[in-house]
Amino acid sequence: MQRVLGVIIVLGSWCLGYAQTYSLLLAQKVQQVTEVNQQLLDYENFGPKPTGSLELELVNDWLVSYYTDLGYTVSLDSFKVGSLLTSNIIIEKHGKDTTQWVVIGAHYDSVVDSYGANDNGTGVVATMQIARLIRDIPTQLSVRIINFGAEELGLLGSEHYVANTLSASDSIAVMFNLDQLGGTKSADNSKIVCERDEGNRIAQNDLPSARKTDTLAHIFTQYTHLKPVLGPAFSTDYMPFEERGYTITGLYQESDYNAFYHSSSDRLFNMDTEATKEVIKGTVAASIYFARPLVADTEQDLITLVPNPARNFVRVIVTDYTEVNYVITNALGQQVAKGLTTVGEPIPIHVCGDGLYTVSIYTTDDVFINASKLIIAR
Ligand SMILES: [Zn+2]
């Protein structure tokens, strides 16, 4: 959609009234954001993907298999635009509370002729990263990720979703929209616009939106190098949610992308890939934060892996527990081993090749305790 920038409020030194403590879990998850450029390129290489095109169907298949491989059950929320059939792609991760949802949206269609690396490959790749990194974190709230169709034809996918598919019994804590997160190559991409609801259809949801957006901005100061600025929400998939009174927030990279906007030049080689990755890191931190991870940072136990570097066995040392669950993931975030272990007993790691791994430790009830890096070298 037309994303002409409105009034932007630059936030100077962030006000100090915030009590959001720095979370080791979020910091670790942000570090596990990988393969952003490759995924953006994969999305771009499908070519322009307007509604009704074969290319869009191929992107749909690509996303469905990506989410399925991560262990999600994918549902397609199909609808018609004239004679064209298209769909929203939906995955869910249940939290302790299965009635309260964090909805994370990013449209996956592009306009005719646009490769859409920025609009909206960046939002799509952000949802792929969020899906992978939030999957194993126990959270209080449930998370629903939706890649909307037909956004570029007038928010048709998100409108269809709120009008026909969203259950009235679902409470939405926040609708967090990701559209055009990529910075222009050689431009100043040091800022990121955190979008809040300023009026629009319903007045009562403005204040909760302002609060969520302040939180979002603060998360960017904590876990990224970017400087958050506040701007108004407009012209993308959170609007149908706003019109029904839901609380919305979103992100938008403000750097001047007009030369490439909705054109065949919206491609990775015109983007500032480092800044884009930084925005995506922030989306991961914010999504996990909004879902309220069930881990108290102040009570986070330190774990030690011995030996480290390891060869064929590794032991987990953690105080106050006799048995723990472990999950070993490789540098790409793929799970390579998991199981239950007695603290101090050797865990076989023969199946893992040499490299850098993350060992995440959970209680036997699967509440996250902590994670640590493990080097395997033989
Ligand atoms: Zn867009």
C-alpha cells in the first residue's frame, strides 16, 4: 500500500521510567537470527507475485513447507478476489493461556512487476524467523502468525480474516504488523518507525496501542542498534483490526525507498541488508516479549556445560535440579538432539558434527531455565 510517511516523533534519550529488565533469553534469541539475506533472496527469486499469479502460489507452498518443517500445523484461510482464489497462511503456537493471542501479521503478496524484496519480503522473512525462534519458548499467551494475501489490492486478506475467520471468543492482546522493514542501501537506516494507532476508526484503542508501541520502541533500544521513532499506523494489515477495536502496533523502515517502492527495483541489491537484519532481530525480541515468556530473568539459573569444547559427551551442571530436559540446536537454529538427562551425567553428542551449538535447558515440565553455547571440536 501507499506508505507515505506522516509525522514522525523522534524520541531523544528514552525516558527512564521503564521497568523492562534486560532479558538474557531475548538477547540469546536475537543472536540466533540467521539466514536473513538468503531467505530474502529466495523470496525475491520467485519474481513478482501479485494475487492470482502462479508465483504467489509458489511462495505460498514455500512458506507452508517452511512452517511444516518447523513442526507447525498450517491452515489456509482461503478467499476470493473476483474470480481469483487466494489465502492467508496461518500458524499457531499455544501458550499457557489459549484464549489470549498475540497476532503477528506480514502480507506475502506483491504488486504486479515488483519483486517485493522490501515490500514485503522483509515482513515475510521476519515471520519465518519469529516462527523458528519462538517455537520452543513456553509463553503465557498464545501466538498466531498470519501471512496475509491480497494486501496490495486493498488489505483484502486481513479484512477477510477479521470479518470471517477470527473467532469472537479469541482475545487479542496485540496485533503486531510487519510491512516494509528494509532500509535502502547507502541511506541512513539508523532509525526504525514504531507505528501506533492515532485515531482512525476507533478512539478507545489508541491508548493501549500507544503503550504497546512504547514497549516495542524500548525493546529496540535494548536488543538492537536502532533508534526507535514513533509514527502513525496507516495503510496496512493492522487497519481492519483497528476498525474492530483491537490494539495494534507495527514497524516501518522510514529511509527513503521511494525510488524502488512498488517497482521492479525492489530487490535485495538495493537494500541495506545489515540494517534490515537489525530490524528483524527487533521483531523477534518484541514478539517473544509480547507473548510473555514463562521464565523469570531475575531467577534465571546459570548453567555450565562440561567439557566445553566437547568431543563425544557433554555434562550439564545446573544447581537446584536433579533432572532436566535439553535441546541442542545448531548454528542455523535447527534442532539436532533432545532428551531428558540427570544433572552431571554425560549426554552423548556423537550425532553432532564439529561446530557451534546452543544447548537450551528446561525443567522436566518444559519451563525454560537457561541456554549456553557449546563448541564441538574433535
Ligand atoms: Zn506492503
